[in-house]
Amino acid sequence: MLDLINVEYDTLIPNNVGLSSDKRVLKALEKWHPGYINWWNDLIPQQFQQSLVYLRTAVSVDPKGWAKFDYVKMPEYRWGVLLAPQVEDRRIPCGEHAGEKAWQEVPGEYRAMLRRLIVIQGDTEPASVEQQRFLALSAPSLYDMRNLFQVNVEEGRHLWAMVYLLHKYFGADGREEADDLLRRSSGSEEAPRMLGAFNEETPDWLSFFMFTYFTDRDGKMQLESLAQSGFDPLSRTCRFMLTEEAHHMFVGETGVGRTIERTCQVMKENGIDDPYDIGRIRALGVIDLPTIQKKLNLHYTLSLDLFGQEVSTNAANAFNAGIKGRYMESRIDDDHRLNGATYPVCRFEDGQVRIVEVPALTAINMRLRDDYTKDAAGGVGRWNKIIEKAGIAFELKLPHEGFNRKIGVFANQLIDPDGKVISGAAYDAGVKDWLPSHADGDFIASLMKPVREPGQYAGWIAPPKVGINNMPGDFEYVKLHMA
């Protein structure tokens, strides 16, 4: 039984899955590695490839001491294959196989379904790096640049995690899928990424912070549900990925929070109480709160679409098979099979939004999305405390689930952020106040000037409260080597 805590560094690919004694998989991964490095080198702007970045690298899967911090060039980062420790006598937590021993090999009848889930999860990891490839050029500080690069290298490692499963358990089909993960690219017309949100641009740092808060949180929910999988290698992979994912959401929440803090500070310093006095606020070089709300609306609704259809036979089949559970499955007090259970979902009928009860088994996506919304609301509440503390009358809100949707029962319906069904004319008149316009994007872009002195920050964002790994405020997080 493999339940290694520490990581082997005796192969090209650091791992705790015994690759040195699994020559077939090791050889396949070593063959895949050059393509991955080529993908990486094409991705990050060339002038940063030789910079030394203060990154954390996994050296263990023990939650108490799993990472070390040091300077490393990104192309030399030790990406690896890391699984959480094996749980003795683990049982499948849900579906028709609930209570049976977890599978260490892929059950033949679920092979196609499992491969599809692993490929979709794997496809999102390199996609977000591709979306963020130009952000380093406009980083508001070395601290933020370092956080971007940390997110990037960890998304790269999450790609490795899924590629290992494909190579180890899916034979020639898995190897072909692993190659395709490097062939597709975000926004490509010929071979786009599989999910719509991962083909959108991330043009500025506020977009990046919103993405890492909202879209990486979708990743957290998906990983939590895959961590329940009866296929034990997938469960262990996702449990360790969640350890790293927490930092990505931290970057998002604190990044938006620091943007809000700086805006409020500048407003107070200049005697501006009205958050809608947008011209004066923007003239001072900070991002007004209504525009932050618009960015929130966009990224939250794009992320809701990632959960798919509210009522889904595919989700029901995955749960029933025991290969994907619900968020925090073990904490839910029911039979974990959903026999006869129902769950409320929204329907759009006769021009009205109605709530109806449907079989809980078919509403797995809806339940996960509801859990996501509750989770996402926490950070929004903390952002509002920053605004409230500054004495400014403004409250950020998550928009109604029907607003700006492209997938599910609300797809392309005319619903405002409060959930009201409105006319096309009313929607056209209001959308400029609900979603970022090209002019908003141009204004935010005008603020995206790089700051590269240690301890210095762009004027639109506040410094962090605490440094990474408790480093001092003027710590040089990136030692730039400009090509």
C-alpha cells in the first residue's frame, strides 16, 4: 500500500506514488514532459522566465508541513505527482455502491465516465494559466507578481495530477487525452478549452482577482466533490490539490479587498462620500465601487455557468455510480443514495421564475451550485466590512442566479441582477450599470502600470496586511532578470 508522506526526488518528476518502480508510467510521463515544458515556455512572457521567484514547492503531503519556500526560476520548478495519504479501508461514500471498498483500479463500466471527468478537470488547469499569461507585465507590485506566478505553477502541477491519472489508469486513450490537454488553448478558434469561462480573457488585475475568487472557488467545489470519488486515486489526488487551491482563493479575496480598501481610503482623503461620483473617483486613480460590483456580477455569473444544467442526468449518473459526490458528503445527514429525496430548483415558466421540487439525484449540480453561492457570499461579506468601516454607503451583492446566464434554465433570459424578469428595452438600458462596458475596461487598463520596486504598490491597490511566509514589507518577492 502506498501512503507515502514525503516526496521522492530521484526521478525527473517528483512524486509520492512510487514512479521509480513503475517504469511504464514513468517513461510515459517523461515522454510527455518536453511538450509540457514547451507549453510553459510559450506561455509566460519571455522576460520573466529567468527571474528568480519566491515560490512554495510541495515537499510532503502532510498538511502541517507540506511546502518549503525558496527562490526558483519557473521553468525549473519541480512539478510533480502528489496524492494525499491513502486512508486505510476507505469506503465509497455515496451512490449505489455506498459502503463498498473504494476502488484502486478503474471499474470497467465507469471507465468512460471517469476519463471524461478527469479530462474536463485537467483542461481547466492549463486554461487559466493561458488566460493570465500577460498579467505579469502590468503587476501592481512584486508581491502580486509572485502570487500570480505561484498560482500559475500550481495550476501547472494540477495539470500534472490529472495527466498522471490518465497515463496510469487509461492506457493509450489516456495518453492521447493527455497530449490533447497541451493541444487545446484558451480562446483558440480551432481548439478552444472545453468550458466557456476558460476561453474568456483575463485582461487586468481586477479580473484576475475576481477570477481567482469566483472561478477558482468553482474549482474548489468540483475538487471537493471529486474528492468523494469511489475511485481512490482520484479522491487522493483531489484532496491534495485542495491544499494548494486555498491559496488561489486567498489571492482573489485579498486582492479585491485591497482594491476596495484603497478606493475607500482615497475617497475619504478627498472628502468624497458618494460612491456614484464616478468621474471624481476615477480621476484620483482608483477603481470606483460600482465598477467593482459590475466585475463581481460578470465573474460570478460566468462561474455559475460552470456548474452546468440545474437538472442533469450526467450528474445523477456520476453520483449514483459513486465516482463523484456532493460537497462535504460525509457531513450530510441522509442515506447518501437519495432514494425518494427531492431538492428545490428554479424553473423559468410562463415568463416567471418559479421554485419546484425535483428528484434530488437529478439536482446534484444545483445543490453544488447552492453550496458554492453560500461559500462565495462569505468573502463578499468581508469586502462589505471594509466599505462599512470606511463609512461609505455602498454594499456589494451577489446578483440573482438568473442574471447574465448562458447555460441552464436561465440561459439568455432577460433577468436583472435583482431577479426581476424585464423587457429587452429595459435590459439594454440597464446593462451598462450591471456589467463592465468597454469604457470601464479601458479605464481599468489605464491603471495597469507595472510597479517593480520591492515594497512599492500601484496607486489603485493597498499593500497586504501580512507578507507571504511572514516576509517583511520590502521583501523582494521576484528578482527580475529581464531578457
